[in-house]
Amino acid sequence: MEMHYENTLLIVNSVFMIILMFVYYKQTKKDLSDQHDSDVYLPVNMPSDSFQINAQMLINHFPDFLCIKDNKGRWLGASDTYLKIFNLQDIDYIGKTDSELFHYSNSNADILKVSFIQDKSAWHLKEPVKETRIVTIGQKKKILEINRIPIFDNYDNELKLIVTGYFLNQNDNKKTQLELLPKAFENGHLSFIFLDKNFRISDVNTAFSLLTEYPSNELIGKPLSFIIKGKLTHLQTDFFANNPRRLWSGELTCLPKKGRDFPVKLEVSAIFKDDNSIAYFASLLDITQQKHAERRIIKLSYYDELTGLINRSMFYERLRKFIATAKEGTHGTIFVIDLDRFKVINESLGHDAGNELLKIVADRLKELIGANDIAARLSGDEFAILMITDKTYADTVYSATSLATEISQRLSEVMYVNNHEAFIGSSIGIAVYPEDCRTTDTILKAEVLLKYADIARNYAKNKGKNQYEFYDHKSPSQDKLLMELKLRKAIAKNELQLYYQPQYEAHSKKLCGAEVLIRWLHNNEKMIPPDQFITLAEDTGLIIEIGSWILRTACQQLKTWLDTGYPLPQISVNVSAQQFNEPKFLELIQKALDESGLAAEHLELEITESMLIGDARFIDLQLQQVKRMGIKLALDDFGTGYSSLSYLKNFPIDVLKMDQSFVKGMTIDSKNARIACAIIEIGHSLKQKVIAEGVESKEQFDFLRKHGCDIIQGYYFSKPLPCDEMTEFLKSDYDKFWVPVKRNPFE
């Protein structure tokens, strides 16, 4: 009778365990007796010498490695082979735990950490734990099989942990693995199949039969196409013919013996036999649930869950696709529909009633549109329709008028919601493609059309309830809308640029700073001045994004100049009222400083008088926090706004900026001159510096310097410069004042 080595080892281990437990029991009993007689107890971390001797004798004569630990994880004894695994053969390990041993410089810390975790697992499970691991001993890799056996007393208290095991012969390991392969194939939960060179089924496992509901004898010899629907011929002729070692993967349809077809993922790889002939191994995975989840995700992403209509994102996509593929003579009419009195019903009858009403509206819209038309719910009570026709423009307008009339009539009819009668109306705006789409930017066309229809909808709403309007190109809002859309694209296309206008000390003519200004180079060709887009940016809320970009970019640029050694002490950045009132305003400032590495002392923020009107406590708190950050504050355009002296008294302003309207006429208009002098005196009396901007002549400069103006800004010194020109400007100023240090001739 053949007996495997592993069985022999188990028997030896069992015998050894009995001997060891007997020795341990006798010794423990003796130790307890001695302690009782003498009333002297051994410390916990000092196991008795006699136990060490007996255990070590057994350990040394054990055929494979062995280690014994107490219930605290302290090593009581270990064979030399086991010590070499952890590189502990030269260390006094007795009484130490794994966590203490892996701090030794030469110990194999990684294996000790894993050993510690496995010990915990054995104690927790209260049963032997088996582990197979590859270790390196003497620069040779060996396969190690370890058994951890926890020992408990009669009261289920932890006593000792026995760690034993042996090295596997790699050939035996491979043989064992080969013996397990057929069992893994047959008993695996995954569906496997073997194919011959002609893609005919040669073997299947149980899971495959369960999946397809075919017994194996009904599948053997059948082509793969018998069970899989899809194009498979190209796998032999093209895919594997060019490179047999590739893995093919695809989603196809399974044809089961019973029931409905279902989607599967098929993976096929080639296998070379000993005679160099080819066969194929494949796996089959049912992906029905995955497909359901994907469809659910798509529906949530592109469809309105309440009404079942497509949402705004999908409507934009469909509209863009129509515009991109529309042939000459094809027209697309966009309707934007807003429900009248919906808010009243929603508030009086409740949100559930409002939701029911929206469903009724969606159903009625679907009844009115054609098979090729598209209906969508854009937001709360806002819907949209894309009507596609190949009629002339005149006929398209007529059809749009007819549909708008039908929508108005149908939606004004009574609706029954939660046992209540509800009446609503609709305001409809209409835009027609391509006549209403004058932009040449293909990407913008869909947005422009929807915006135009939305503008027309607003006209209809202003005229009264239950009206419709076509977009009118003579509307003054057209240019503003196009400018807004272009500005949004300008941010993404990096068309915005920063310019820097130098500022000089009046008495010394020394460069002391620069104001940061913004310019818009549209399509990198046409320069658009700030007075044409800053107000628009404020009206649309884009100023928040633009202002944040200005602050980050300016701080990064000044840090670069300072690191180079250029003499620019600070920059002044304009802040809008919307930025100032933004809850994260201070965070944005700090983030810009942190990311650039610029010290706060190099930054000055310019605010306007209009920003100081409102909640005085909030304004003062916001300004004080800016000051605590180390940033200076300048009041811009002083003298042209409200000019309340209480601002200067109550708020921590460092600098007054005299508006250029007073500077321009000061040499010929005595009133402007007196106002300029008064502003200078007011600023100085409050210990504030005064900047005069718009200085263009020597006469203006001399007048201001004579009357004590601190800082001069204007074309007299320099126009606003783009970044590269400002760099050259600073370099020339740097070269002018920098004196090279003479070398030591003795070095």
C-alpha cells in the first residue's frame, strides 16, 4: 500500500503533539506544585528552564521545523531551520514576540509581520490554520507549508501555539497542482469549455451545463455557434491565425436549451498541445445583471426619472447631433415650454400632486409630437421639443405655429391630480435652425438655439399667460447673449490675458508695484477691452471664475519674477463685489498664495466704494480678516462713487486711488486741482497712501509730486504691458539698478 509523504508527516506530527502535550502537562503540574509549596511564582515572561530543555530536545530532533509560543505570542523554542527563515539564528529570541523581533536590523520583518497576523487568526478561529508561502533562504527560493495549532485547556483558555511545517519539493507541488486541475475545471463555479481546432466543443464543466441547461453529452462535438449567437468565424481565420497567443474577449448572446436568450461575456485563448497542435480554452460569464445595471445607469444619466423623457444633457446631445448631420433644406424647430401657475399648484396641493401634474404634461406632449420629434424635460417645470422637418422655412414656421397652438390648448385643459381639478397654462419660446443660428461656431450652435428659444419664451411670458413667441433677431439681447457664450468659451480656450501697469513712487521715481489688468484676445486676433465684458461677467456670475483665475495667475507670475530677482515689490489685483461676498473668498485668496508660494505682503487688493455698502459688520469682518492675512487694501476710483468719509474712518483702508477724471483736468481746471489736493490731504491725515492713476504728462506728474501724492500710475511712465513685455521691462529696470559684485582676485 502506497503511503504519501504528507500522510506520514501528519502521523509524525500527531505523535509528536501527544508527546509534547504529555511533557508540557507533567512540567506544568510540577511547576504549579512547586509554586504552591513555596508560595513563589515565576514571572510570566520567564518560562521554566526545565520546560525549555524538554521542549528544545524535542524541537531539535523533530524531522521538520517547529516553533512553540505561549499565549502571549512569546517564543519558547524553535528549530534552527525555522529560525533561518526569519534570519533569527544569531538572536536571543526566547521570551520575545514577533513584534519585538522584527525590530532587529537583520530579521526578516515582512515574514514576521505576516506570521503575527496568522497567529492571531489561529487563536481567533480556535482551530489549525494552514499557510503556504515562498521564502528565500540563502538566496534560494523555497516553498514552505506551515501549520499553526492553537492549544487550549479544559476551560478554553489559550495555552500554547504550535507552529510546524515542512518545505515542499517543487516537483511534488507541480504534481499536486496538476492533479487538482481536473477537479478545479469540473467543480469550479465558473463556466469553462474546451474547443478543438475547428471550434467544436470537446469538453464542458458542470457550471457550463447548468448555465446553458444542456447536458455535456448534447454539447460534445457541436460547433460553438450551436450555443453562442454572434460572428465567431473571424476568430479562427483572422484573430488567432495572426497571433495564437492572444486572448479574445467579447460580449455575445447565449442560446440556452430552455428559456430566453441572455447576454454573456466570452473569453477564448489558444492552447498548444504536446504535439504542437492547437486547441482552445474558453470561459462564459452571464452578464444579464451587468447589462441591466448599465441600462439603469444610462437611464439615470440621460433620462428624467419622473416623466421618462430625456433630460437636458441628452437633449443637448440630440440637438448637436441633428445640427452636425442636418442636410441642406432640413429645418429644426426648438420649443422651450414653461408651465404657468405650476408653482401655485405645487405649493397648494403638495409636491406629490406637482409630480403627478408633470407626468400628465409629459404624456400630453408625447401625444402631440411626431415620430421623429424629440421631447425633453429640461428642469423643474421646463420642457423642450425638437421638431425636425424637410419643409421650407415658411412651411416650417407654419408647422411650428400649429404645434405651439396645440400645446397651448392641450396644456390649458383640466388635469385631474390627486382627486383635484388643476388648470395650468404654458409660455412657449420658438427658435428655428438654421435661420436663427447665425454663429459660425459649430460647438456653440446648439447652445445659441436653446438660448434664443429661452429668450423668446421670456417674451411670451411677459406678454401674458398661455402665449407663444418666435425669436426676434432685432432683440437687443442677441449681442449680449452671443458675447456671454463667447466669454464662457474664452475661459476654456485660455483667451484671457493679464496685463501689468507699473506704479512708481512720486518722490524717487522708483518702481514700487503694478496693477493687474485683464484683456480678452478673442480667437487670438481681436482684442476686446474690459469695459465690454467685465459688466457682462458680473451679470452672469462668470466674474467669480474669472476673478479666481486672475488672482492665481498674478500670484504665480509675481513669485516667478521675485525668484528671478526682478524689483517688483507688489501687485494690485481688482476684486469685484460678487467675489468679495462669495463665502469662500478668503479661502480662494489663501489658496492662491499657498499654491504660488507668494508671501501675503506682496499682494494688494483693490476694492470699490460700492462694495462697502451693505452689512457693515460683515464688510468690516471680511476686510479685517484680509488685513490679518497680511494683505494691503486699496480703495479704487475714490471721489467718483459715494465717497463717504465714514468708509475711510471705519474700514482698514491702506491706500486711496484718486480717479483719473480728476487727474486729466487738474492742470487746466482749478476745481479738479483742488479736489486732487483735498484727496491727498484726506488720505495723509488718515495715514493712508494716495495713488494717482491716469497720469500722462510731465505737468500732471510735477503737480502731483509737488502736492505730496505718493504713487504715480499712468502712461507717463508706462502703458499696461503683457506678461512677456513686463518681464523685459523689469529686466531692463533690474539691469539699470543692479551693480555686479566684483570678484575677489585672490579666489
